[in-house]
Amino acid sequence: MSLEILKIQHNTPEWLEHRKTGIGGSDAAAILGLSPFKTNVQVWEEKVGIREPDDISENPVVKYGTEAEDPLFRLFCLDHPQYRGWSDKTIVYRRGFMFASLDGELEELSSGALGVYEGKTGEIHRKSALEKWNKRVPDYYYVQLLHQLVVTGRSFNVLKAQLKLLYTEDLEIITKHYRYERNALLDDLKYLYCKEHDFWGYVQRKERPPLILPRFGRE
């Protein structure tokens, strides 16, 4: 399947309608039963049009993440001059039934390799929850990174996470960076594509898929 580049402004009614026509990065974890926010069946109901996605835009945590997205990307570019970074919120990349709206795009200056930037913000309410970020990103974000690589065909991902530690006496904020190389993820990329392909078959047939429950306690 060839890569399409669509001109759709992110977070507009047109963009929300387009999301119903395929699988986006934020759907991927739920399709695999890894999302703490929704199930694969709920995503299926959204895609076939019998459920409207919840409007979480006014949720304080979501709103903070949306407003922090561009400043954090600019700061990332300042801190990492080995990359040239840019962001175009009018572009959606699409490959068949899969699409991706990116937080940012990167070029590694030393090699010319192209990559994807993803920014995350989060609140950590207990110390044990921080362990999910120890040398890796939580699975539900990792799957989103895989999805972006499948769609775009890029060589690498970089994820920047800004985490508020709310279990400390005074507010602490830590920042973590993770880089994933496409060539090291080929088996995972193939696995995700196959699972998303199977899921989209259920959507096209309007056949409810078997429910996959999150595997609590894995991380």
C-alpha cells in the first residue's frame, strides 16, 4: 500500500470525521487489549458508527497535554540540535486503512534519516507507576509508536515524556526521552499490522470482534 499525504487540519470536525474511516495511532493499543481507556469493542463500535467517541477535550489532563504539545516540541529541538524538527498540523499520513497525525517530524542531521516525534505529558500519582517508564515507554504508548512507523515508513521514533510526580511533597517534573529504531522492531511492526488488518476486517464486515480485556498488572 502506498503512502498518501492528506491535508486535514488536526482536531477539527473534518479530522474527527476522517478518524472514523480508518485506524489511528490512539486506536492501536485498544485493538490489542492494552489500553487502560477503552476496549477493542468500543473502538469497533466507533468505527461502524454505533457509538460516538467520548469528548475528552475539556479533561484538565488532556487539555494540559494539548496546550503543552508545541512548546515541548520546540524545547526538544533546542535540547537536541542533532535533529532538524518541524511540525505541520494540516497533514495526515495514510496507508490503506491506517493513518497517523504526528506531533512532529525529525531529520537526523548526521545520517539524513527521517523520524517521528511523539510528545507525552502525564501525572504520576504513586512511585510504583513511575516504574512503567523505566528504560521503556508503557505498552499502550509503545504500540502507538509502532503504528506511526508502519504508516509513515520512517526510520525511527523519538518520544519525549514530561511527567508530573504528584506523590511528592512539592511538585516535581521529570523529563524522559526514548528512541526506537525501525530495524530493531520489524517483528513487532509486522505483528501490529496483522492485528490491525484483522480488526479492520471486522469493521468492514460489521461483525463484532471478540472482546480483548486489558492484561492488568503486566507493567
